[in-house]
Amino acid sequence: MARGRKLETLDDYKRALKGKYGVGEKANYKPWLRVQDVKSHGTRSQIWGKKTGRVHHTLSSIETQFFYISEFCDSVVDIREQFPLFPLNNSEKIARLLDIEHPFVPKTRTPNVFTTDFLLTRLVNGQLVYEAISVKPADELTDLRVLEKLEIERIWWESLGVRFFIFTGNENTAIYSRNISWVTAPYRSSKAPFSEATIELALSYLSEGKIFVKEICNDLLGAAGIENVEPLDLLRYLIAEKFVVVDMSELLEESSLLEILKVSKLSSQVPSGYR
């Protein structure tokens, strides 16, 4: 892991911008803050993104949760995490108008750069739209200082015509996120994709309804034409690519039973946006 950067002075900010941190799109975007740049009490993660083709940096378990959910959403075409709010004097102006103290670096008294946890680019009805999301546990929303900083952030984005949301997560989104992580894991471990012939044949063995995972894997393992394939990885791939839609309200990894809601044919499958 590369060593962390100091972001304590205006000169530090200038160097970071010169290094292209906080700018760019998709594979060319570099987050303003990386896991090695911050001291976090949360679970920090680096996750390879299939849609962007780069590693994403999340600074807490709830940010990781949101990342998986947003990446799995068909309309999301780009995800930029730890997005800096520049120019700095805009957030300072908003803070003054609200009579709220702007955050600063204790060591240098330099105004701190606001960062939004996620900036999503979505394709909706043929149009690109942007959404800014702050990720916060629900119990933090009772803290007045947290609310003050969120208000500065909200006004900053809405002044640009970008909708601003707060994601707190819950038990259901945690399960959904874990399921997405599990079914997409073969991608992130650099396993080779399956051939169209293998996918088409595997789909022919599946139908709507409840079925034991072990039974599905045994059918795929014994199918003629499906060789040298780990059946569970193939099943996860079909779910990840949305050839197969399943009930994801329970933890799939821990369940012996799978409820299949829909099975698509390869020839009729419309690209989901995740692929």
C-alpha cells in the first residue's frame, strides 16, 4: 500500500490537485482521500469496481455497504468516492451565511476541504444525472456538529442543481450489500468470465421457484458441456450478471435454499449496466 499523504495546508491541497486527486471520471478518477490517508475507527476497504475499472476506497463498513448497492444499480454508470468540494471559498461562504464554523485542520488552522462520500453518475431516461450522497450511521444524526456540516454540504450541492441525500443503512441494506459482495466476488478475484455456451447451458438447468443450492450445483457439475467450472462460482456469476434474479432478502452465502424469481435467456438478455 502506498504511504498516506498529508493534507494540512493550502500547499498540500495544491499538490494534491496537481497530482489529479479528486478529479477525473471512471478509471481516471482518484479519490481525494484514500484509506492510507486517514485514521479511521471504521473498517476501511479497497474494492475493485467493475463499472469503473479501478480500486475504490471506502472508509467505513457503511460506506462499503453503499458502494456495493450503488454499483449493482443498473442506472449507475460512475461512482466517485471521497469527492472534494472545491473551490474552498464556496464552502467557507456558505458557512458564514449559516453562521456555522467551517471545519479546519487543528494543527495549521487551515480550512478543511469538505468531501462528499459518494458522487454518483446515473443514466436516467437517456440523460446523465448526478447525485451526491453522504453516508452516516443514524446515531450520528443526533450530533449538532454533524448536522451543521451536512447542511453546508447540502447547500453546496444544491446550489449546483445536484440532489443531495443521506444514506444511513439498515439491517435490510446490510444483507443486500453482503449478498452483492458475495455474488460479485468472482469478478474481484480476477476469475475468467464464462463462455456464452456455458452460460446458455447453465440457464437451461434453472427455473423459477425454490431450490437447494447444493442441488443446483450438482446439476451444473454433472451437465455435459460444462467442464472445469466451479458450479457455485458459475451460479454467483449468473446472479451477478442478472441472468438470474433471486430473492436477496436473506443472506445467500449462509442459506441452503435459493428462491429464483426470474431466469433470462442469454439471447434475450439486455445489458444490465452492471456488466
